[in-house]
Amino acid sequence: MSQKVLLTAKEVQIILQRLACQLVENHSDFSNTVLIGIQPRGIFLLNRLQEILEKEYHLKDLKTGQLDITFYRDDFRRSDKPLEANKTRIDFVVEDKRVVFIDDVLYTGRSIRAALTAIQSFGRPKEIELLSFIDRRFSRHLPIQPDYNGRQVDAINEEKVKVNWKENEGEDIVYLISK
């Protein structure tokens, strides 16, 4: 197994800044926008973006949440091991809100399809957008595309893209892992 560095810590920070700027351009004061991190790994990205939006753009009262999609996935019964659900934390109604789903890697699109189903339990959003840090554009099983994209990666199916966040793995770095 080999791994190649796709993004260094400095490049990760530049992409985070750009994504935050794009969100501000499209949502200005965020009064009608909510940011939802998809469990488990989208939460790290959500937290980093929230920090930038609050500190550098002085946005207050951002509505953020965490969405677990474990039992909404179309493949959750195919696993031999017992599933462990994460926590959903959405303490607001999404009715008529602009929802931005946030996830680290967009691969087949199945997680986003599950998130689209899961969010309906919290109301009917006015609009839903997708922000992904890494877009594996040639691996899609469903017609889902990100509205905000950190970096596109052309990886074949046997390769894996791994995003490490300093809060979880001790450093900001993105790897392409080959078997």
C-alpha cells in the first residue's frame, strides 16, 4: 500500500479560506441559511468553516448542525458488522431555510442521497446545497454534484482519498492511498 500527499496543511488552509469566502458571497449574513455537517467526518470541516466565518467574517449566530445518515443509507443492511450510529444534533427547524450540507469527500453520492432523505425529518428546506472538500468526480453512482468544491481528484475506484484533520488525526493533510 502506498500513499501520496495530495494537499499539505498550507493548501488545506487556503481551500478552507476560499470555501468560506464562497459561502459568504452566496449567503451574505446567513440569516436564512443553516450549515449541516454530515457525520462523522463532515463535522471537522463544518467546525473549521464555522471558525473562519465567525472570526474572519464576524458572522454571529450561525445555525449549525450535525446529521447522522447511518440508517438512511441504501447499503446499511449489507454490512456484516453491527453499525454504530453517530449523533444527530439539529436544534432548529429547517423549514424554508437554505441548507448547506458539508462533507469531506464526495465519492459515489450515496451519503448525500441519504442526507437528503434524513433532513426531511426536520422540515422542508427552501433549497439545499452541497459543499465538499474533495470531489472524486469520476466515481459517482448518482447524479449529485457539489455547489462548493475544495478540490477535484481523479482517483480510480481502488484508490482511497483520506482527509486528515488536525483535530482528529493531528495534522491537516490529504492523501491518495493505493493498494
